[in-house]
Amino acid sequence: MDPFVEEWVAEFAATADRSPDAMCLRGSDGRVSYVNDAALEMVGAPDVSAVNNAADWIFGTVDSQDGPISRAVASGVWTGDVELMSLRHDEPIPVWVSAYVVTGRHAATAMVALVCRDLSGRFDRERRLFEVAVAADAHAREQRAVADLSRIALTASSSEVMRTATDAALSLMGMKCAVIFEPAFPDRSELIAVAYSGPDGSPPPISLARRSHAAAALQAGEAIVCADRDTETRFPTEFMHARNVRSGAAVVIEGIGEAWGVLAVYGSETRGFDDGELAFLQTVAGVVSAAVLRHDLENELRRRILHDPLTGLPNRVLVRQRIDDVKTHGNPYPIALLVIDLDNFKMINDTLGHSVGDRTLQVVADVLAGAAGARDTVSRFGGDEFVVLHRGSDAVGLARRILAELADPFDIDGYDITVSASIGVALDERFEADADDLIRRADSAMYVAKRTGASGFSVFGAHVVRTEHGHR
């Protein structure tokens, strides 16, 4: 070695031996004269000779115009990011390097000092920060989607909520399709797609007996993940093959006392689903569950407001609404209101008890529903008073039919029950009467029939009252 260069190497080594940074001296001829322990550890070399043997592999060639040696020789000093190669792993090592010429003009070969700081940790931190930022952004988008879905669920129909839910699951999870299945009623023998987002249109019904992916989740009552349809052994995968999807996750939508349905998402590639993704799906399913429950409760409340609790028939409120509807939209025939009052119900109630009395009212409700037309409204106003809104052409014929069918005795708890009734009929030929006025007219005609004897009817209309008795 040039004695002049050897002196520089010795002076450099005295400092570099204790440096935590990787430091080495490399000449413009490519030879490495010195490497400290930190540099040996970084590149995975046992000693300087191993570094020399692979110097071009580790540092790159000295004549590379982009390399630190050429740049330092040209300008005296250069700093920047480069990659060294690891002998241990045959992988690049990202480093920040400061390269500067340490020999004077008398040296035959320029000697360049390289001070290298490993940037792998920084890149790892940056990658972790990026991953955290991506995860935080995804979580924020999921939270916004759930908030929007929850807001819609307060007022929208359950079908609209379910469509929004499948759209959200599809877009936020990057899936090919998303579907909500509900067991078909009343026998729950197959799954019906009630909401779907994705290509190819909504899927056809799936037999529950085939234990598809969704059926397996429904019957297990918990989330089920299928990472690869081709290796799946727990259930048949015909549905996944038919939709050309390879992986999926299904979560249960809870109902009252039992599972209401299933929310499932499917992707084109084989993949697993992490806890965060399953939690998001379950949150969406929870919002759908709440919306369905709200809708069911509203329907039940509306039904109770508009129906008699004992017989299930419409009540006075609903009859008034339907009379108003006829006045607004018309009817092919003049409408008629029939008020039916049972003549001997108090005696049945007093002698046989309220249980038999209640069953009698239920049987009478069935008789009236069977006698009335498909477009008629049979209702109970309370006590033993029933009202029929007749939209057909023969109100008198309906009154006679009711009396005839009530004349047949029926058995309740071993008692042979016979019911008689008085019926008042009021006609509204021009749809001019309001509901209360029409009810008063029919009620008045009913009392006329009751005064003239049991089991009969009277017709009120055009200031004429006609009374006719039924036959037993």
C-alpha cells in the first residue's frame, strides 16, 4: 500500500473503530482498505477480505457515475441515499451515505471514506406509520358508513336499509358481491335474497337443506369465514361457484328469539378475513337487525291501533279510513255499511262465562269474514257490535247471508251455541256521507231491526226504512 495512504488509513481507523455508524475506506481503484465492525455487521461479512472479494457486489463498481465513489472523487464530497447489498441475505440495504476524499493530491490512488447509516429502521417505521394511517382511514370510512346507515335506519324502510347495508359492505371491504338472505316464511325451507349488491343480478333461492355458506352461518348462529371454496369441507359451495367467487364471510342478523337472516360478502380471490373486517360486518348486521325490529314493531303497533285485539278484525279507526278512501277514489258500486249487533250475546256471556263469550265473538268474526266479499271490510267496533263496509252491489244479499250463516249452531267447549243478530244497513249511493254519519244511519237501522224482533235487518236510505226478518 502507498505509505501515504497507509498513514491515512491508520488515522481514519483510530476514529472509525469506535463509531456506531458503518465506516469504510475504498480507493478509486475499487480496493477496500478498511472496514469497521459496524460495517461488517451491516453487510454480513466476517472480515475485510470478505468485503474486498465482494466489493463491487456490496458497494457497486467505482466507475458507476451514480455511485458514491465517482461522485466523491469528482466533487470532493457527496451525500445521499444509496443501497448496499447484504452478503448475509442477498438483499439490498437502504442507507444514507456521506462520501468524501480523505487523501491529498500526493496520493497515487484517491481514497474515499464512506460513512453509512442504515435506513431500514426508518423505512420500517414509515411503513408502520403508513399502515396505521391506512387502517385509521379505513376505520374512519367504516365509522362514517355505519353512522350513515344508522341514520337511514331511523326513518327508511327496512328494504332501503338492507340495500344501503350491502352497498356499504361491498364498497368498503372491496368485495365482488354482498347479499342479505332471509329464510322464506312460513316454513323457512329456503333462503331468499332480500338485498343484493354486485354483478349478475340477485341470486335465486337457496335450499336450507343444502347447508350453503349462508345456511351454515344461520344454523350455527355465528360468523363463518370461507377462505377458499376449493378446500372448503364444511358445506357445499355451489353458490360460490355459480357467482364465480372464491372466498366469503357470513354473519348472522339477529331477530327476536332467533336469527332473522344472514349478511354475506364474497370476493374474487382466496383470502381470509381479519377481526376488524368481521367486526365491521357484524356492526352492519346489527344496524340491519335494529331496522328490521323497528319496522316489525311499527307494523305491530299500527296493527294494534287499527285492529281489534280479540278477533284480529279492523276496528272503527280503520273503517273510517277506508270510507274516506272510497270518497276520494270512488267505487264501482254505491257503498253500504252494515252494523251487526248480537241479540243474545249477554245471555251467553252471563250463563256460560267470558271465555265462551270471547270464543263466540271469534267464531262470529270468522262467519262474517266468510260471508263478506273480497273487497269488503269486516270490523269489530267493540262489545258484540260488528260492522261491515260493503263495496259490492248487493248489501241486502250480504245481510241475508250473514243471518243465514249465523243461524247454524256451533260448538264451543262442548256447548251448542246459537247466535241471533240484528243488522242495520245504510247506503251511500253518491259517496257523500262522512264516516260518522254513515255509521249513525246504519246504527239507527239496526235498532229498528232489533225492535221488530230477533234475527232481522233493516235498510236505511233515501228516508225509507225497510225491515226484514231472518229465518231459523
